[in-house]
Amino acid sequence: MTQNSPNSSEVRSAAQIRNLLIVLAAIALTISIFFGLRTQAPSNTLSEMAKASAPIETALTNGKPTMLEFYANWCTSCQSMAGDLSAIKQKYAEPMNFVMLNIDNSKWLPEIEKYRVDGIPHFVYLNNKGTAVAQTIGEVPRSIIEENLDALIAGKNLPHGQSVGQVSNFNPPTGAVKASSSDPRAHGSQVQ
């Protein structure tokens, strides 16, 4: 009687091939995950974007409309918008200035006071003469920012000039931001 069962060397060979295939699959999966995570990571950090932004002095005098962004590295809303803002800044690089001001840097306190920043991200839209024409506060969709920028470039009223989205709270230094009684942020209080 002959047995059709494989001999021990055939079993060993099949096991080695199976183990080799498992190792190759694991290597391929590891490489895929590595490159997948690298492409999903934001291409620009807030600090890198800020370094690449226009100096405020230039933006206020070069005759281009400007979007000021008040941000902080710890701001989760700022971080979640970084990818979209990076793409927007690339798309509108020619006709626009983009200025990023970190609220944790006391150098920007005059601007924080001037534009009454009390939540971030806080965007101020300036016309080509450097005059503020609108503001949006908080996490707003890319489409709203782009519609505002298109209108700003065209010299029209911004369609979403007072939009408010999810914000990271920011308490300006005491006395830094003063409300007037006509300001909706004053909630009817009298400010001396």
C-alpha cells in the first residue's frame, strides 16, 4: 500500500514558503502604513506656515488685500485648519498677503488689541489699503474662507464677513481688549 502523504522534506519546504510569504506581506504592510501616515500628516506646521507668511509691515503697504490670522500652536482649531489654510495660501499666493500672528508672542499685543482678538483662530480681512473690512472667528470651512477671499480680491463685500465657528478660548492680558458699549461683545455693559 502506497501512501500519498507528503514526506517531511516537502512539509518543511511548504512551511518555509508560507513563512517567507508571511514575512514579505508583513514588510509590505509596514511600508504601506509608514508611507500612508507620512502622506496624512500635515505638510506644514503652524510654525512653518508662520515663518513663510508675509511680514505685517509689508502686507499693510504693498497694495494687496491681506488675511491676518491670529493663532497659537496649542490651539486645536488652528491645528485642524492648518491643512486647508496651507492649500488656500498656495492657491491665493499671488493676489493676496497672508500674515500669521501668534497670540503667545507679546510683540503682537497691539494688533491683538486693535482687532479685539478674544478667541482663535481669528481671521481679519484687510482690503488693498490695509483697512479691516471683515473678521471671522473660529474654525470655519475652507469654502467660506475662499468665498471671502474671492470677494476681497474683487473689492466686494465679503459674504461671510462675520462668521463664527468653533474657537479655542484666549484671554487677552488684563486690559488689553476694551469694549465699547456699542460693541456686541460688550453685552450692554458700560466700559469706562
